[in-house]
Amino acid sequence: MLGLLAVLTLLPALLGVLVLRGSDVARLSLLLIVCVSVATQFVAWLTDSSDWVLGLSLMVVALDVLALLALSGRAARRFSEGRRLD
């Protein structure tokens, strides 16, 4: 269980580093992970299957939405393509 938690924590961090190095595949993978995270949190809220701690849960959703906005724009795509060509 601890190993799975470590993988789930380190995978987005590794993908973030790869995005900074210009990997478009890493950017799209990170977008997919964040989309799944937001959808999972929405379904959990909709079905009342998890206790929402207002501060922490709201901050996680806000950071996920911020990551979606940052990684899905044209500037992010140009950054990935520009870094890849260098």
C-alpha cells in the first residue's frame, strides 16, 4: 500500500519534470491524470462517499484546475514544441 502511494505521488512529479524538459507526451499524460483526479473528486462529492474537509479538499481541487488551465493552453503547447526543437 505504501509503495502504491509512493508511485502515485512520484509519477506526477516525474511527469512535471519531463514537461519542463519539453516532453509533450508527459504534458498530455499529466493532463489526463489531473482530469481523472478532478472527475474522481466530483463523483465522490456527488455521491457523498467522502468527507470534504473544506480547506484541504478545496485546495486540491483548486490546484488540479489550475494545473489543467496551465497545461492545456497554446502557450504550454508552444513551450513543449519549442523545447523539443532545441
